Amino acid sequence: MITQNCCNDATCVAVCPVDCIHPTPAEREYRTSEMLHIDPGACIDCGACADVCPVDAIASADALRPEQQRYRDLNAEYFDRHPRKASPGAHVQPLPLSIATATDGAPAPLRVAVVGSGPAAFYAAEELLARRDIAAEVTMLERLPVAGGLVRFGVAPDHWRTKTVDRVFARTARRDGFTMHLGVEVGRDVAVAELLEYHHAVLHASGAAGDRRLDIPGEDLPGSHSAREFVAWYNGHPDHAARTFDLSARRAVVIGTGNVALDIARILVTGTERLGGTDIADHALATLAESAVEAVVVLGRRGPEHAACTTPELLALGSLPGVDVLVDCPVAAGPDAPMKLRVLAEYARRRPTPGNKRIVLRFGVTPVEVEGGARATALTVRGTGTGASESIRCGLVIRAAGYRGLPITGLPFDEQTATVANVAGRVIDPDSGEPVPGQYVSGWIKRGATGVIGTNRYCAAETVAALVADHRRGRLRTPSAAAADFAALIRRRCPDVSSGADWRAIDRYERQRGQESGRPRVKIVDPAVAALVAATERDRG
């Protein structure tokens, strides 16, 4: 049985000998699926999927914990709605990834600069380096002293199993042909045009570093923050470690009903004795220990049937100790309704427990104004259907309206989608409709801030397929300088640059400190400390 922390990267699909895991990447519903499912009628219980799962999401159905039992129903619901047409044993192969059939005459080596170090970046690097039909060299550039992107700085600290996908990235970083430069910002330390002097192509996988705004009065008052800022703060992002969040009010409001909104609501009401066993940043843990927040109101513009969160995240919310999860309106959900709606109906029937903290889901309300003088003190909302206004008293407003990509200097940007203009990962000049030579995108800057971690695997595979095809057809310029010269250039411009070995040294140090205190890791949030740890390990070596 596949459980809550499924990352959708479909490694399990590739090893299943009897095609019992769905949807596969070759099936239409894969792109919108919340998680993968195992067909009990076809499964032969070989355990191959559990062995390769990067986030330990697969468990024996007989060994499910009480709070995991609903995944039986979720699994059954999927196959009721998507009955299998193939007979057991008729294996449907997934989209090709790193096992492409070798062809003669493929030019080599193909040198690619990958900008970013999150899932989209590492999956692209793996796709390039593990192919059998080409020889590739990958140079990864990351402006921070540590790699991981949203796996490190976006996944909630109490979802530590999801973060174990970083084991896949660490394996890629050890491959022949892989080089990493940390602490290097493309656009500041080295220009995109310069990267093409040393590489055949540049693949941008730097994610979405902006926020979608609400454009309402008071949005920028102190006490009103974006979800991106708050998540980065409690996850120890160096750019946000010094931020302050006032948690002295008893009520907070989170605008949005996606997974990030639920993460924030959960973190705000979870006891620090529980959070103390996670990799949450120490400064955030100290602030949350003094928090007065007792209730978090999560707001959605549309009805409960349009809640943007995934069913596994909604299920996990209901098992928090000492926390009531409530819905403030009746929810109609018959036995044939999707499980997400049935779960919301169950929460709507619950009654508050005296002494418990609360997460209250409210639907059908639109934010109108963040009220306050020196800081946010309330949020005015209007009933989406009724037009009636209401003021919700609160001391903290978190806007979880979504992440937004930012323009990359020199590349065409679509303001409406907040993505670099592209077709299947090839950057396209919108005026001519022609590809921009040597420029490619993957991840959120390619498709928008949608999907889960594993979605990036097939997004990257599509981009790399386009890149390799262009290389074979002679559409990429040959680098005018050697790879060794690029490394020398980086060292001259960034004397404090860190390597993959430095990243692994920091990782070992954080995990060792974590072991000493019963945590997965204790994060370093100060770049200067990270540099000191890396230098100390180099000296020892």
C-alpha cells in the first residue's frame, strides 16, 4: 500500500514486474494524480517497489498503522474510478528516463550547465548522466552554500520522510561527469551568455522565487506575510532566517487551501515537543515555543469540493494530537463522492474538544482587506456567494496564494503564467516562434508552481529529451572554452565557492548533530558557519 508521503517520482513503476502501480507516467491521469496506487488484484507482493521507494512511502497492507488505514479506501477508490484494462502481468512501460536505447553516432561529450539544485535540477542531471546513448558532463550552479531547493527549504519539517528523496540527489552528485559549484549566483557572478562559452547548453531549473499577490488593501502591513516567507523561515533558508513573525495573538488566518496552507496551519498548532524531533530551524522552534496561537482559520474562495490540498495531506491533518480539525459549514458528500470531500464532511461533523487547539477550514469567502494601523489586526472577507462582509480578528495573516516564477535576464518571460516561454522545455522566442539556441528550462520556471516532487522527474526527462535531440541535430554551438577553464573562472570570481564534497561534509555535520539530539538533522542557517564546517572537513581530509 502506498501512503501519505508518496513523492510521485514513479521509481516504483519502473521496477514493478506485473504493472500493478498506477497511474504510470505513460497514462493520462499521471500529470494530475495526487499519488500512486497499487492494484491489489495484480500485485504479487514481491517487494521491489518498497525497496526502491526514495521516501519509504510503501508499506505492507497488513502493517498499516491505525491512521494509515484510510489509504486502503483511497487505493480502492482509485481503481474503482480507473478500472484496469490490461490483464495482470501485461507490464506497461513508463516513459523512458535514463535507459534510452543506444543509437550510433551520438556526439559526445555533451556539456550542460544546470542552474539550481532542487528536484528539477537533480532529476535533469540524473537523466543526462545516466543515459546510455550519450556521454554527458553536468555543471550544477547554486547560489546558496547547500543544495536541495524545495526539498530542503519547502517540505514541512514534520514530513521528514518526504525529505529522504535527497538520497536520490546525493547519488547523482557522485556520478562521473558531475561537478557542483555552490555559492555562485548566475546573473551576478557569471552571466548566462558566459555559461554558453563553456557548455553546449544551459538548463534553468531555479524554481519560483516569487509570490502570487492578492492585490488587496493592507496586504503589506506588518503581520501580513507570504507563505513562501514563512515556510522558508521555519525551514532555515539563509535569506529568511533573520525574519521575525509575531505569534502573540490567539488566532491566525491562512488564505488558501493548498498543501502549503495546510503545512503552515499544522506547524502553527503543533506542539514544540513534537516539532523538536524534526529538522525545523532552531530559531523557528524557539519562536513557536512562545507562540500564543490557539486557532488557525484556513480560507478558501470556492466551496469544499474545490479544496486545493491533496487527499493524503488532508487525511494527515486529522490525526494531530491535541488539535481539532473542523469545517465551519455542512459538507454534502454521499458514499460515491471523492474521498477528499468525504473527509471534509467528516471534519464538518466534528465538535471542538475543550482545551484543544483548532484548525478551522472555511470555504466560500474572499479576502477583501487586511485591517490594521501599525500592523495587521483583522482580515475582512466577503461571502463569495452572499456578498456579506465579516471581519475576522487575528494577529497573523499568511497569504498562501501560490509561488510565482521570476524573470531570468535575457530570456523571454510570460507574465501571465510566470514562466519562461518554452515548448517542451525549449526556450522559445515569442516573436519569432523559434527556439533560443542552447537555452532550456525545467521545473516550476518551465510549467508553473504545480505538481509534487516526483512531477519534476518527468518534466526534466521531457526537457532533456529535447536538449539531446537538438545536440544530435547539430543545433547547439560547440563550447569555445574547456570545462577546466570554467572551474578556474568560478574560483577567481567566487573565492569562497563550495563543491559537492563540501556539501556532503555539511550534510554529515548536520546529521551528526541531529543524532546527538534525536532529530533527522540540525540545520546550519548561517552561510559563514556552513563555510567554516566545509573548510574544517577539507583540512581534516
